[in-house]
Amino acid sequence: MQENKNENGFAGSWWRYPPLRNALIAGLIAGVGFTLAYLGFIAERVENVFYWIAIPLGGWHWTREGIEKLIQKREIGIEMLMIAATVGTGILGLWEEAAALVFLYGAAEGTEEYTYARTRHAIRALLDLAPKEAHVLRDGQEITVPADSLKPGDRFLVRPGEALPTDGIIRVGQSSLDESPVTGESVPVDKGPGMKVFAASINRQGALEIEATAAFADNTLSKIIHLVEEAQERKGKAQQWIERFGRRYSPAVLVISGLFLLVPWAFGLSWEEWSLRAVVLLVAAAPCALIMSMPMAMAAGIGAAGRRGILIKGGAHLEHLGIIRVVAFDKTGTLTHGEPVVTDVIPLQGNEGELLALAAGLEHFSEHPLAKAIMTKARELGITPAEVGGFEALTGAGAKGLVQGQAWYVGNPKLFEGQGSDLSAVQTQITQLQEEGKTVVLVGNATGIRGLLALQDRIRAEAKQAIAALHTLGLRTVMLTGDNARTAQAFARLFGIDDVRADLKPEDKVHAVGQLEREHGAVLMVGDGVNDAPALAAATCGMAMGVAGSDAAIEAADIALMADDLRKVEEALRLGRKARRVSMQNIVFSIAILAAMIPLAVAGILGVAVTVLVHEVSELLAVVNGLRAARS
């Protein structure tokens, strides 16, 4: 079983992959020799020549790796068991069995390495989606250059139907782009000037002039591939335990087989019979299927997730996804867009347009998100803000300004209560709006309240569907937010969330995650990757969403969703469960094979040929089953 997997010249075709190709050629040579001898065309001595050619050819790669591992790492691996079995079979004159062992073991190992290389090759194939050339603008002229020569600051053109060569910001033009290679989201996204775009995105319509923000080797797509490849090398706890087991188990099998050779000398039994049992035990007890049961499933699962815009940072995190019992969400920027919008305009005097014009005028110079939302609403309705002078920001409360020499205020109810305003006439409306999870802003002056505006964070359209899907998986959902309890409960009812923890500071979220783990089990924390960093780190597994183009967020999270799509949470959890289930199936199957074959080998019931066949078929079955982890 080769521990260090790599692509070794992998070019997409099995016959161009030496470990597998050589094993199959060796099998063909041995098969020809066996057939000719069986038909009586050649003598046994000539038949052995075919086997002597096949054995070094089919065993070259795994024999070399076994010896290198022994010398460099001082570790006895499964390859050494197979080398000993081959040598022992040859010494006994069983050249036909020796050739069969080399061929079947080499074919199984070659198939495993080839399959593993294909999973790596599949994720690297994403690079082929980005064009190899770019249409760069220099001195007013369009020049076609190699895409890998692009530098930050270069401007290039992308026409309808073309893919983007690297990341950038749109400077001229509007279009819709298919960003599925990066985000996994196949629905085209509308983009315009000032917006980020990513390498390999396909421009649906409209020509775009884009300023490059990353070189080809540093773009988001290249980073995804690099992170996925690194993740496939990181091992989970179960995989690490299996590998530690293998490092102790293999030498023990070699020693026990060696002791079998002493039995004839000690008890006067047949040396040939016990030597054969020693050889059979080496093959029967080799834990190939067990040791490769986890890495194949984990590599397949991580690779499949990466192609869907879900970056899982290692086998441990994929394992954790399979045991999650609670999914905790941040609210702002996760369940919502983090962008408040005006939902209600309620004038007590005059009409809605007049109230909105007055509020927009008072908020015109404010940088507060609520002020920007009010300005956006006025702009959308074509309302001109009232002329306001003497603007004064009232921190934590609102703003003040002069309209025709009279002082007017815009702000929260506490601002007006502090000035002695009577809110009894609007208190019922304020309470009702707040219970709906909305923020209430009043507009008025010293003589009374002119009207109310209600604002609410814009919720994600897919949030309710995503929560329902998690409930279908039997998971408990929790919202952790810094909002007040009334607003938090309103959002929870809207989303269908089971539990709410409100008025939380960042450190409170960490404590809440710990409490949820103690009460319910493993917790997945989903946040925006920046403000929720402590809670993401404290959870069993932390998942940051919408991190395409954000290096810090990608690096910080255990799992990174490239798209702002909450439905990817369920998709990631299903992949985790599938990978864990497949891995457990492989482990149980592998242990069952060992438990059945070792006693039969010790009892002398199994022959070399049958043992080799069962051993290698079981390994191939584990490989094929492991690949199922890529399907959610």
C-alpha cells in the first residue's frame, strides 16, 4: 500500500501510468506462459522464464517503494510483506503463484494510485476552464497575450461567451456571469462596474473591460485547487489511527510469519508445509484494504466538494461534518445580507413622499447603515431630499438638522423619549414593528412626531429552505446573534429556527457554542468568516460563507463556502455523512476479511493463489466503494 500518493506523470490514460501499466503487462506475460504450458507447447522450465520476466516487471514500483520506506523511514510497510511473500514463494519453487501475487498486488496498487491520481487530476482540470490567452488593452490597442503573463493593474476585454483569465474588477460594462467553477452556484450573477469577478467565470452577454487584481497563478481558482490538494494530504483522526496501526501491525505479521519457519525445526514437522503457511499468512494478514479505506473516501469527498465551491480544509473536518448534531448560525451577513432596507413608511401627517423626503434630508450626511438605507429608498422612488442645514450626528441615537430654521430629529424611540416627546399614540405601532424584527426610526420636532420608518435587514431568499433541509437531516438549528431578543425571536420564527441566543458579544458566542456541544453534541458554526472568527474556531467545525476572493476568510475557516448560498451547508453535511459512512463500511469490510483469512491461513486451509486473489479483490472493492464518497 503506497503511502505517498502523487500524480507521477498522470496524463489521464491508464496505459500512460507506469505502476498500473507494468502490472498489467506482467500479468499478460505470465498468462501467456501459463497458457502455453497448459496446452503443452512449452516445458515447465521455459514456462518459468515467462514468470521470471513478469515478476521484476510487475513488482518494480511497489518493491522500490517498500525498500525506500524501510531505508528512509525505517518503517516496515505492506510492501515488505509482499516482497517476503514473493521471495518465499519463489524459494519454494512456486513461480506460478509468485507471478500471480506480483501481478494481482501490482494491479490492485496501480489501480488505487491511478484512481487517487484521477481525483487529484479532476480538481486540477478546473484550471483548464480559464482561457490560456487574454485580450489586454495597452496604449489604446487590444493585444492578445498568454493569460499567465497578466499582472495586477492590467486591463483586459472579455466578450460574450468568453471565460475570464483571472480575477478582477469590472471597470466598464454590465453582464451576467456564470461563476460556477469558483462558487459552485450555476445561476448566473448580474455584475456591473466596481464589482469583483473571478477567473474561469463565463461572460453570458455584454462586453466587459476588467482590471486584473491577481496574476494567473494567484487567482481565486488557483487558490481553490491549491487548498483542495493540501486538504487531501491532511489526515483525520481515524485515518491517522489506522496508519499508526499499520506501522505496528505489519512488522508483527512479518515476525509471526518468520516464527512459522521455526515450527518444523522445533516440532519435527514438514518444513515445506509450514513455509507455505508462512507465505500465505504474509498475504492474508496484509491490511491493504484497511489502510487505504479512509484516504480514498476522504480524497474523493474533498475533491468533489471543491468542484462544488465547498473548500474542506482536511480529512479531520470532513470527518467532523459526518457527526454534526447542531448547526449554529450567525444572523447578520449569514442568514441575512447585512444590508438594511426600508420596509414601511408610515406618515402621521402629510404623505409618504413628504415624510421620506424629510428623513432623507436629515440623514443625507450620515454614514450610518440605516441612513444609507433611507437615502437608497428615497432615490429608488425618485424623491428629492429636503434641504437641511446644521447637520449634527447624535451617536447611538440618530441625527439632528435645521429645516427652515426649525430643529428636526430622526432617530430611535429613545431619542424622542429623552426629549420628553409623547409616544403613546404610536407606541402600539412601534411595538408591532419591533416584534416583526424591524428597526423603528421616528421623524419629528419639538411639537410632535411626523411619522415612522421601519427598516429590516434583507434576509437571504434561500434561508428558510436551507433551514428546512437541515431539519430533514435531523439536525437542530440555532441562531447566535448580537441583536436584542425581540428582533432575534422574530427572525427565528421567520426562518423556522429551533433555538435563539440573543444579545451576544463575540465572547458570548464562544460560550454558547461550548454549551451547545455539551447539551447536544458536535456543533457546526456558520458565519461570515470575519466577525465570527472566535465562534468558528470554538465549534467542532467552523464554516465561513461567501468567501470568494477573500484570502483571510478562506484561510481562517475549517470549511469555506465560496458562494453566499446557505443551501451549500446541507450539501457539505451530506458529503460529510456520505464520506464517513463509506469509510466505516470499508473499515468493517476490511477487518472482516482479515478476521476470516488469518485463521484459514494459520490452519493451512488456504493456498497462495486463492489468498492472493481474495486479498487483492477486497482491496479493489474498497477502492471502488471509497469513490462513492464523491456522490452526495
